[in-house]
Amino acid sequence: MILNGDTLQELKKLPSNSIDMGITSPPYNKQENKKGWLVANVKYDIASDKKTEQQYQQEQISVLNELYRVIKPGGNFFYNHKIRWEKGIMFHPISWLLQTKWNVKQEIIWDRGIAANIRGWRFWQVEERIYWLYKPKNKKDLIGPELQSKHALCTSIWRIRPENKNRHPAPFPLEIPTRCILSIMDTHQGTIIDPYCGSGTTLVAAKLLGHDFIGIDISPEYCKLSQERLDICYKEKEKIDKEISLHCVKETFKQRKERGLYKNRIKTQTTLETSLLFQNF
């Protein structure tokens, strides 16, 4: 399902505790009025990306809190953003994320592999952040269930090249929502939401992985683009399959331990260190 409208207002129409998880990358408030090659090319169809920073952050807090309401207890949300600067002042997404109801479970580094800046005011910024947010089932459940080893091995640094063949000005690659959905849902089926669905990347990942989905975008043009992409999403299945192939371990730590490979390992190591110590006298 794709909803055309203001993100916050559309979220308010959804029932509480009804969605399993979500992924999004909102507009970054990059200030369209700036001069420069990069910014001139990041203009959305309808949404403004030049709000005051205070207005922008408060809007993001409101959206994230509304998402917290609609996500089921024990559910997750992945939020892609980046560190930005305005007149020498740094704005870090964690500053408003900590003001939301969510528990920030992990900060993942997305290594894009290419520089987002072409000037040398700072070392070229090649990374963005992906925040894994968790809605606890109760006050004592701040950690949530453990990831399976085949998903956890993706590590906290994701080296994925950005998307460059897309009519949307700032899409993220299909591998990102695929990895998020696959790692959390595994073989379970559910509903995935993207409140700023843009060109429909999250929706395509959800559909190809067998999930229901809800996408929201204020632009009728992007909603149309998302639907067109969903209609032929089978053409992107190769990327999904390649990502799935990365989620594989031959034998987990628990299985190796059960086979006795780690039996008395600490004791053996301590004995070896003691022996080496006496050899030095």
C-alpha cells in the first residue's frame, strides 16, 4: 500500500501497534538555497529541504514518536541519516534521536565508498549513519532478541555503494533495506513501513522478501514512481539474492562450543601464559 500525503498526518491515521518494522531515509534538510554542485542536484519534487534546523529536528522527533506508536512492542525501526554542518556548527542525528521514545540499540556506519563533499573544508565525508531503533516490550526489555549469527556477521560497518540509476534525487541502495528486513524478520512474515518512501526502495525489498508494506510520500510523482517500480520489481531480484547469500555461517560459536572446541580454553591459555612467565626467570 502506498499513501500519498504528509508523513506525520498519514502516520496518525494508522492503528497503534500494527506494524512489525520499518526503514527510512528522510530528507536531510540540506538547505536548497546554498550554492554548490552537490546541493543543486538534491531537490525534491514537492517537499522543502530548507527548514530551520530547530523546525526540522522537531518534525523528525514527531515523526519518529508517531512511528513508535504504530510499531508493535518488540518491533524495530532503521533510520538512515548523516552528520551535517551549517556555518561551522555540526548537527548530529543522535541529538534528536535521544529525544524520542525509541531505545537506540545500535549506530551502524554506512561506508558509501565515495565522498559526498567535493571541497576540502573537512576530510571528505564518505559515511552516513543507520540507527537501529528498538521499541521495548516492557521497561526491562531494552535489548530485545538476539540476532542470528548469519545476520550479525554483517558487522556494524556496511560497505555498500550508493544508488546512481534512479529518478529520485537521493535514493539509498536496495541492499540496505534488504539487509535490515532480512536480519530482523528472517523467515517471519509481517508488515514493513517507510514513511518517506521516495522511489520505493524499501517497498521493493519488502515485496521481494515476501512482506506486506506501507509507503508514504508527499509527492504524487514519487508515489507513481514507486508503484511503477513495484510492478517490475522482479528485475531487481538479483540484488536481493546477492544480499541473501551474504547471510550465511557454516558453524556458529554455540555449535563449535557444543562440539568441545572451546572446552577448557581459558584454563589452557592461562597455563600457557604461566609457563612462558617462568621461562623468563
